[in-house]
Amino acid sequence: MHKSTIPNDQHPKRIQILQALVLLSITLIIGCNQDSWTHIKSMTKTKGEAIEARAIHQLLRADGVCLARVAKVVEKNEMPSDGDHFQEVWIEPIHSSGKIPSWIYVVIQHGGNMPLESIQEVTEAMKTRLISGDTLRPNQRHWFLFSDDYDSAKYPYRVAGWWPHQNQTVPRAIVDAVEDDQLQAPRVWDPKLDLIATWQSNTAHQKISVRSADPKHGSTKPVETVVQGVIKNVSFYHHPFSYEMLWPTRGDMHVLHIETLQSLESDNDYDLPASSYRVNLAIDPLDGSRIAEWIAADQEIWFMKAFRQFDPENGQLLLDIRYDLLDHGGVNAGSNTEQWYRKTSTSYDEEGATSVQTFRHEYIKTGKEPIYSSTNWIPVNENITEPTE
């Protein structure tokens, strides 16, 4: 029998070569997949410098970008009930970064009892839209950019950019945004101040950063604040949005509202029992100064526990509101039951407390009523409290 003359130390090299060939084959197979990122990058082409510049500008204010497949198109007509004739275009992201909606609202015909002039105006405007009722069809692939900074004359709600994948022309900035996951951090854009608020999470705390969306102001240091708990929502406001807040008559207050879910220990600043609460914060997005904070029960129905507002210039307390569920004294306070829900509002100035007002909620008695605590407060002439033992 003829024996192999290949030295034993040659066998490992042969194994390495075979492994490399297998790995190469797998890579080639994946690369040929039309959904693989390697294939997509190799097939896409840029559309020119002006288009690239526009895409970069849009990405500064965007919160989602993706290559997606149209899963289905559901047509609905709500015009008989004063709605629109529209499509729900459901999409499945193939590659994405940021917040991507489940479906896109595409109007076919506007409804409502509009005057004839308005009907003619919106009808003419729809002729200029790049996405209409027959643009997005099932199983097609498209690139989408989502932002509140969108052109309603061209695109449906929140669609700020759109490129059919079959054309193989999409701004390189869009491809890079997906590849680098540039929009991974949750964000919200404020059109009035042209600011972007972004936040990142970790196990101990969360940091919110507010920066200018204009690259010309890139040298401006972002405003940063650290909050405890899980961030549920972040919004900008430039008008009264909470009945508790003292809003200046000049109306130039800018507020970044941060809603969080927190577990407070028994030793907390609000003298509340240890539990899980919805803690809301309001800060000035321009300098990060504290404006207000209010605590509500961790439940769907808005049920207040405490509220405090501060002077953003010096941090002094302006208003302190406490909410208590009491088992006694409700009849003396004007209720038809002994149980009642009390609000005690204390205003402050530079010298200290200036006034104290007490209120009774008209409907809430036990805290289990499915009623919001933001309205229906009745003034109480005297401060009724539970009897002490």
C-alpha cells in the first residue's frame, strides 16, 4: 500500500486553507443577498453634492432613517365621518437607525366640510406630492427619512425624505447614517428654537443633552442635565401646558418637559411614601435651569401628589402644592363624605411664604376614581385637617 508522503506539519495548513475557502464562500453568498448591507452599499450611488448637502441638513433634525420593505397597503375611507380617504402603508425596516413608524399615512383625498376654495387648494397641492396613493406598493423597497421637519407639499406626515431603492440612487449621507447608527439616541426637535434634545440611558441615571440643530452654532456648548429613573417622554413647550405652572404674562417661557418613571425611597424630598411615581421635570432648554417638578401616581389616570415651581434665575421656590387623601374632615370642607382629596397651595416671595390656599376636589374622594386631578377644584375657606389622636 502506498503511504502519503505529506509531512504531518503540512496538514494544519491544508485545514486553514479549507477554512478560508469556506469562509470566503459564505461571505460571497451573503454578499449576493439583496438585503445584505455589503450588497446594498455596492449598488447605491450618490445623487450629487446639492442632494448630499440637503440630506445632511435633514439628518440634523431627523429621528429615524431606514431602508424598508412595504409589507402591505390598507386603504380606508373615512370621508363619510368627516375623515380622509387614505392609505395605511405598513413598512418592515430592513436596515435602520432611530425611531421608525409602523406605517405611513398617505392621503388619497382630503375629507371634511371644507369651503370650495380650500378643497381646490388642497387638491392642487396634492398634485405636487412625490408620494401619492399609487407610489408605495407591497414588496417594494424604499429609503425613508422621518422627521417633524418635513415638507407637507411633497411628502406625507413625518416623511422628510424618500428614495426608491430600485433607482439605486440615495444620498451617501443617508447610507452612512444607517451604517453608523447615527440616530440611535432618542431625540426630539423643537422648530421654534431649532434645538435638538437627545438622551442616553444607563443603569444609574440618564443624561439629556440639548444642542442647536444648526451646524453654524456647533461651537455652542450643549445644555446637559441628569435625571433619575426611566425617561418616558420628552417635549418642548412655549405655551402653558400644565394648570399648576405659573406662566409669565409676557409669554416667553421656554420649557423642556421630561416625564420619568422613578422609584422613590422613604426618605425623599416630597415626604411621600416609598413607591413608584411618575416624576415630571421642567427645565429651561437654553441654560438648563430648573423651572418645575411635579409628582403623580404611577397609573394611567393623572393623579397628582406634589408640585413645586422655582425661579429659573435664582432657583428660589415660588410655588409649593401638596395633595393629600384624607379620611376625615370632608363634610366640614363641603363634601358629602368624610373622605376627601385636598390641595394645599403655598406661594413664596423673597421674604418667605406669602399666601396659602386650600382646595377640595369635587369628585375624587378615595384616589381610586377614574377622574383626572387637573381640574374641578373647589376653594375651601379654612384648612381642614384630620383630627390628631
